[in-house]
Amino acid sequence: MKIYTCPMHPEIKENAPGKCPKCGMRLVLKEDVDSNSNYTPLLVIIGLILLTSILISYTSGFSLTKTIYNFMIGFFLIFSGFKLMDLKGFANGYSTYDLLAKKMYGYGYIYPFIELFFGLSMIVKFQMDLILGIEVIVMTFSGVGVAIKLLKGEKFQCACLGTFLKIPLTKITLIEDFGMAILALIILLIR
């Protein structure tokens, strides 16, 4: 017999496809959730962004600052793209752990566009001090929501790569959020 479960709420189990009664996400085969619940996709994506950032920086006279800057552009563009592929699913998942999205559900629909704006603004170097400052605030705030969930010991799926890749909400997610805030702060301070 096939078992269907919610990627965000694995305790939900049904015998047929449908929607999660808690968040409305589409139920998926349990085997698919189990086989995709690892960090390989995340590591591959971050590795490719990092490699591309290093190569771009190298071709124009390598510097660590340029590499960090290019990495942040890639991170924001790629991660926002994954979220935009299933905006409703992302918003549902994000509202389970982000402090603002819990209070204002619509923020989950806006957040991917904020990341997209960050990436595009960095490409055209639009108001960089302001944008970097906002990045520090947004990513730190997002990290606080993750930290609270982890401290409570609650198990949730990370919505950072949308609903397609099922990555457990763990310290990796915490490192992503606070890491991006730290990178933005580093660039802001050495500009």
C-alpha cells in the first residue's frame, strides 16, 4: 500500500494523494520524501554557486570581496528561483517557521521577490549600502525563526529551496541565513 505524506508535516499520512490538512501542501509518496531528505541537492547547488563565483572573480582579477559578492548574487537569484517555482507551497512551508510569515501569511509570498530583488540589485549595484544593510536585517531575522524552531526541537522541512527539494530544517538552514547576513555585513564594512 502506498503512503502519502506532507513534506512539511511528515506526521500526516494518507493512503491516497491529496492536500495536507495543516498547510495545504500537496501530499507526496513517502518514499519520495525519504529519498529526497538529504543535503546532497543543497551542497551541489551551493558548490556550483561558489565555483561560479570564484571563476567570475578570477577572470577579472581575483579578490575575496568580489567572490563573496558574486556568491551572494548567485545565492539570492537561485534560491529565489526555487521558491518562485511553487510560490504557494513555499509560503505554506515558510509560515511554519519564519516569525513574520507566521503573523503575516502573505509575507511568504513576498519573500522570494525580496531575495530576487537583492540579487538583481547587487548585479546593477543599486543603493548598495542600503541593500546590504537590509540583507543583514532580513537574513538575521529569518535565522532567528529557524533558531527558535531548532531550540524547541521541532522537526520541519526547510523551505529555502522551495518545495521541490526536501531538506530538513537544521543547523544548515541556520548557517545559510546567518551566513548570508554575515557576508552582507562583511561587504558592507569593507566597501
